[in-house]
Amino acid sequence: MLTIGVDVGGTSVRAGVVDEAGCVVDFSRVATPGAEDALEDAIATVVAELRGRHVVDAVGLAVAGFVRPDRRSVLFAPHLPWRAAPVADRMATRLSLPVTLEHDANAAAVGEHRFGAARGANVALLLAIGTGIGAGLLLGGEIFRGSHGVAPELGHLRVVPDGRPCPCGRHGCWERYCSGTALAATAVELLARHPSRSTVLRRDLADPAVVSGRRVAHAAREGDPVALEAFAELARWLGEGLAIVADVYDPEVIVLAGGVAESAPLFADEARDHYARVLTGAGHRPLARIRTSQLGDATAIVGAATLARERKS
């Protein structure tokens, strides 16, 4: 049985045909439109393109937003136009196929649990670290959604009272210190304090807005001292947050996914060490295995397609 997984993000709509072994056998992508009708047109376009080359039985949509527990409607998506929208039913009617809807981090967690870095774990947590932090938690292989379908919203744990402002309206959220956005903000702060220390990033001083997480990662690989210090700060905050999360959920494995995880060699070991030091009961309890994604940027596609297959069967 082949199914299609569609990762609906704020920048692009990415779709793949996925087989029962979790392999993506074909792929399509279009830019994400800003209007609701146009977005659903874009999803229909990539699905139709793939169906022109493969016989598929169902479609899974992974969405960066709050999804109702019945997986039929999007309640709210900050970077997408849907608001209390019955997306699954509308797309099922349009495509004449069963459609399953899921939060993108939940879908990614399922992908890694079935086929990747969390395979077989009883309690598995996925952290998608990119612009912010998304999270998916599996208990006994099943997605934990909370009472209203929005758990676990870990990126907005407050780690610094009165800290950096967050788009959610509060201050000091974890993702303001541990994300691609945070990496850039930390680098800009360090550049302002120590402009002469940087080699690769120095030319960005005139316009701090051009400093991005990706640019800081490039500079760190070139050995830039400011960029390396920014990654050390990210590692410390990642370790702090992982200790909080482990105290609450006690996961067997934590999978780091998302764009920032691609730079894991620059921070993952330091984050593991810090987590192991500050965890409650450190030295007297088992530690979660902290691993990076094995499915890469196809994680949510594979997970959405897998959920569609499991729901149909």
C-alpha cells in the first residue's frame, strides 16, 4: 500500500509517496500560498502530480498548527491561513481519498518511532528545533495530545522570567534561547559586545537583520569564535530544557529534528553533558538517549503517510 504524506509548512508544501517500509519513493513541492483556497489548491496540485505516477490509497497532512483531537479540523496555525477549518473533510471530498490530519511534530514523532531514531521506544519525545521548537510525545507508541489536542507545547516553557520577548506574547520562552531564531539573536548580542572577536560574522555588524541561524552555523564551521560561543549558549539552554522535560515525562529516547539539528555536531555533545549534570537525581537514574533524526527533512512526510495508512487499515 502506497500513501501520500504532505508536510504543509509556512514556506512550502512538500509531498511524498511513502511505502510500507517508510521509504519516500517520489516527491513534489510547491510554495505555500497565503490564502486559504489557494493553499488547498496547492495541496491538491502536489497530490494530483504524485497520483499521476502512483496508485495511492490515502493522504496524510502534517500541519504546523493546532489540530482537533479527531484530526479533522485545524483550530489555529500561526503561519497558515486556516482558522477552525474542516481541512480533512474538505480535502477528502476534493481528492476522493481518505485524508488524515495531524500536527507536524506529532507526525514527525510517528515517523521516527516507526522507522527512525525512536524505533520501538515505549516513551519517545521528538523536538523539532527550527524557527521555534515543536514537540511530539509518544506513549506506548500512541500520540499524547492532551485534553484539547494541543499538547505538548514545550517551546513555550518559560525558562527565563522577564527574558527575551516571544511572538506568543510572553517573555523568556525556551525557544527564544534554543532555536535557529535564538541562535541568531545570541550571535547579534555577542557581536555587539565583542565586535573584534568575530572573523566570519564581522561584516554583518552593519545590518544585524542579515544574521540568521544558518549563517551562524556556517560561521561556526569556519571556526568563528562568536558563532562557536552562540552554539555553546544554545547547547546550555538545550540541556536545561531537556532536563525539565525529562523530569516531567521521563522519556526513553529524545529525538532532535528540524533545521538546527542538522548542525548537531556543533552542540549535541555539550547539550547531553549539561542535561546529564542538571537533571534531578543526576547520577542516580537512567538518562534518556538523545539522538538526531534518521529521516531528516522527510520525517513529517513519512509520519503523515504512515498515520494515513494506519487509520485506513
